[in-house]
Amino acid sequence: MPQPATYTIPPRLKRTVRPERVATPGVDVAARDPEAFWRGVEAGGTPVVGGDDGTGHRTVTFLWRGGDELADVVLVANKIADADSYEHNRMERVPGTDVWHLTYRMRDDWRASYTVAPVPADGAPAPEGALSATTRLRRERALAVADPEDRPAVARWFDALAHAVPDPLARERLDATASVVSLPGAPPELWRPSGGRVCAARTGEEAPAGAGTVTAARLTGAALGNTRTVWVHRPAQAPPDGTPWPVVVLLDGQDWHTLPLAPLLDGLIADGTLPPALTVMVDSLDPATRTRELACDDAFVDFLGHELLPWLGDRHDVTSDPGRTLVAGQSLGGLTALYAAHRAPHRFGRVLSQSGSFWWPNVAVAGGESERMARLVAGADTVPGRVHLSAGLNEWALLDANRRLRDALAARGAELGREPGSVVLTEYNGGHDRACWRAGLPDGLVFLTSDWERRGR
């Protein structure tokens, strides 16, 4: 049955350690000749990244151009900035110039999406609808669980977020709403030129010969009483020897479809990194529906196992082997991916969870209960054949819960005779961030499908 919406409010844990803020290099140049300073910045893009200091760290300088029309400029970097850190993330202005700056000392493998919030000095409100539906929901939740004395700071933070925009000089973009910083040691993104592959859909080129197809369809779920879009990627290469198609079910499919994911899958399948498989990207509709369905909701699991997979099987020759059926998700989707395999082990035998919300439910509103999935795993009759977990070092509210879940899966798997190494947890230097998830997805897929049939093997 659906769980109360308040169960999905993340626990209110304040960050105890923040990144080290240091003096900004080159401020003397900005003070002496702002135009020359900006010409140099525009030539190289932002943020400005310093050299390795010998300890695996670098300076990372974020910049904004503006004058007296601004009261504040606030950096909003994923899981580095939050309602408790407004002051820590305020940029400084070089006196008498249009240069606003903030510099952190960060480990060389850090990646994060970010925006910059220029707050007007005249107090003008942000445009109507400046906050996304997801951010408005986050604001409501944050205010609901904040201590009374903290609510003004929370409100101030979200007021600033209403002015947040991408960095116009950034070298990388997440999408139309955010920029990305990737330091030299961060894992490569395979759909960027530096990763060796480029998405045709991003470069404007025609799709290469041998590219797969993506078909969109509307699917009504009787178990859920709603209709959503699903996108099915079918690669050009079929499984060898006429074997049925393996299946990858990817939750929050609208994000992956619009990335787009399909060209990357085509490339990884063509070079043998991944096996041929059907990838089904499942739309999560809207924030309220997502919150309800991706919180250990039995009806949603029934939809995946009893409606989505049979619907797919009516159109393609798909496997019935749970060991060749994978379900993947991020955040609440990661929680649901494992819950689906727990509730329907006869359908789903491989699980990919990125930043899984395994703290769920919120202990403050669930009568003292938390980390339900770890408890379910500990007493389960079976566990998935393989599980790939990942979580960011900056995800202080869920990193430890992911570690405990990994331990619970490994312990129960050992009791049930699973091979050692069937569950892994990758910890990366980042946050709860699509910029990190899209970089990490291929590694998880490779681990989970290494024993699936590939051409040429």
C-alpha cells in the first residue's frame, strides 16, 4: 500500500564538515584590470581550476559578473550548498569592480552540478514559476521538518534559489538549468568527447549507421490507475544465437531519454562493453506521483512485474530469466529498484541503485522506524544475484545507510550461498547529482551484465 508522503522527507541531518574556503588566486589582477581578468576567464571557461597542490587537491574558483544591482551572489553546488550554509557560499566582490568570486580547495576527483544565484539589491522577486515543481516540494518539506528557529534561514535559502541560473561561462552543462564542474580526476563521462564518444543528438550530427531505435508508447497501469510514457531502446545488434532479449528497466526514464541515453548504449553495445539488451525507460510522471510510487509501493512493483514486462513481451522476444532482467534507479528509484527485486525475485534478479534512499522511511515521522530495506534484506528468503550500489561522499544523509545495506546484503547473501562479490558499493566524490549518476551508470551496467551474452565472445 502507498506510504504516507512524510515518510519520504529525507532526515534532517546537518552537515558537520564543509569544504575549505581559501583565498581566490588572481584577485590582484581583477582589482587592477577587470577587463583583462574577464578576457582570461572567458578564454578558459569557469570554474577556474588550479594545479594539483601535491596532496591531490586543487583550488576551484567560481565567478560571477555583476555590479551594484546585486545584493548577494550565492553559489549553489550540489550537496556543498544547502539551507544551513548560506553564508559559507556567498561570493565576495572585488571592491570597485564587477568581479564576484568564491574559491574552494577540493579533492581532484570532485564532480558536481551547480548554479549561481545573483540576488537583486532592490529585493525584486524572482519570476513566477522560477522554482521547479521539485524544488517547491523540497521547500515545503524542508520547512515542515525544520526547527522553528531554523525556518527563516531555510526560507532565505529557497528565496535565493529562485534566482539561480546556470553559469554562462561554464565549460560543462548538465541541461538547460544547471552547469557542471568536473575536476581532472573525476570519472570520465562516456558521452562527452573526452570520454571517447559523442552523442549525435547533442552534436547535431546524424545518428551513425547501426544505431538502435527508440520507440515511445503510452502504457496504462491497472494496478496504479494512471498512464505514462515508456521509451524502449532496441539496439541494432540482437543477442547471439537467437536467445531472448535481456531487459533493463530504468526508472525516472524521462531524465535518461532526454539526456539522451540511447546513443551511449549503442556505442557501448557496438564495442562489446555492454551486451545487447532492451532498455525500458519508465516515466515517473510528476513529483507527487513519483514520491508515492517510488517509496516501497507494492502497486508500483506489481505494475513493473505484471504489466510492464508482459507488455514488453507481447512486442519482443524477451527473457523470463530474472538473472537477465535488471532494474535500475536513482534516489527513491534506487530504493524501489531493490524493493522490486525483493518483492518479485522471480522477475528481477539484478539491481542497480545510485544514491539509493535507504534511510527510508524518515525516522522522525515513522514511529522510530528507519532503513526498512536493510531489515527486509536481513530476513529475506533470497537476495538478488548481483547488486551494484553507489553513493556520494557528500551525501551525508544516506551514505552510511548505503554502507549498512551493502553489509546486510553481503551477510544475507553469504548465508544463502551467494558467491562473494555479488554486491558492491562504489563511493564517489560527489553528491545526490544527475551529473554523477550519468557518469556512473555505465560502470554499474557493466558489473551487472558481465555474464550476459555478448557478440564476439
